[in-house]
Amino acid sequence: MTEKKMKNTLLSAKVDAAFRQAASKVVQRAKQTGTPVVVWEKGHVKEVPADQLELTAGETKQNDSE
């Protein structure tokens, strides 16, 4: 792998980690304040109640329990 590609790969990993951390903080704050999380899903803006989201290993996943 060239040095430029390796730097891009490392940067991409850092960016991905930052987005995951930010998403985790958004869900935590929404749960604390009882506010929904606004997401883009299937081409539309959607409000998801924080209690329908779960945090797993730095990711956010929507519970399909409803």
C-alpha cells in the first residue's frame, strides 16, 4: 500500500470513529432530555424516540420492537 493510501485509510478510520462517538453522545443526550433523534432514513427525515435507540460498541441502532 502506498503511503498516501495508508494515510487516507487511517484518516477514514479516525473520521468513522469520530462520527460514531458523536452519534453515541447524541443518543445519550436525547435519552437524558427525553427528546427524539432526527435521522435521515430512506430519503426522508424521521424523528426517532431516544428510547427506541440502543447504543452498542459506539454505534446506534434502531430497535425494531414496534
